[in-house]
Amino acid sequence: MSKTVSLQLLLATRNEHKRREFARLLAREADAHVRLLVLPAGVALPPEQGGTFAENALPKARAAAAATCEASIADDSGIEAAALAGAPGIRSARYAGEHASDQENLEKLLREAPAGSALQYVCAIAYVDCAADVERVFEGRCSGRLAAAPRGRRGFGYDPAFLPDDGPAGLTMAELSDAQKDAISHRGRAVRSLLRFLEEIDRR
């Protein structure tokens, strides 16, 4: 992204893992010229009731933008297993139950999908700027395979069992460095699409 671009974005999430990853990605990809704002405690986000990642992300970005008058972004992301007809998909965070932990969700995936079967991470980032009357959704994907057992202490969610096709051979997403992960991850790709769009706007 152009170093002349300077703006701030409100991230509509209370997931600390996502907040840290977005902050890292924006600092790297935008040369620290995008300031990430934290969602105020009093702003309520709508429940994820859509049928797609985009349909879940957009209402959250709209709610944050309407409540704060800030250009806002929100994401919904998850993992799709070919052997499970695309499940868990939009239910990735609740795969083992409404209040399931990352570990419980991961263990269920490992029980139900065969090792070596195809996986795909998907991320949809919604951007809403009420002042400019602009709404856009940007999608990123990362394909891979299911590891036989979880490995690695980095990342979160399903990362310990995700072997990315574009990554170093044999390493799970949780074994990659931040820079390696950001270069190929679904969220990294979606963020770069968002930043290209914002740069185009800045040039107009």
C-alpha cells in the first residue's frame, strides 16, 4: 500500500486472536499507515445468522460504523473440509457446540475428516464507510490438507492441523512464522485485497 495513505479503521471484533492478527497484517502490509481502532465496549454486534461468511461479516461492520461513525471492518472466517461437504464452514467457531473451545473444535474435525483430505480456509472482510456510502466485501482463501495430528504452538483455531499447500512442505500453519503465515493465509489475502481497494480510493 502507498506510504502516502493514512487512515484509521475500526475493527468490529472482540476476538483478541483476530485483533492481534489484523494489527500485525495492517502494520506489515500498509507500512503502519493504517491505524486500527478497538471496538468500544458499548457497541453491540449482531449475532452471526447469515448463510455465508460475507453475510456474517457485513452486519457487524455496518453496526460498528453506524455506532461510531468510523470506517469499519469486520470479518467472518472458517475452515471447509471437502470430506465433510464443506463443514464446518460458517460454524467453524461452534463446530463442537455453541461454547466449544478451539481445542474441542479441532478434535472434532480430526475425528470426522480423514488425515490428508482437502481443506480450505476462507475469510470474508466487510468494509463499511457510512460517510462515503461505501460497502465492500473482500475474500481470501488458503487451500491445504488435514494433518494426522496437531503440531505447532503458533496461530489459533484449526492452525495446528492445517497443512497449507503454499507453505513449507510438511509444516502446519501453527508451525509457521508470522511472516510465513501472513504471506499465504486466507486473512492475509483478504487484507491485501482490502488495502488495494483503499489505495485506489486514495488515488481518486
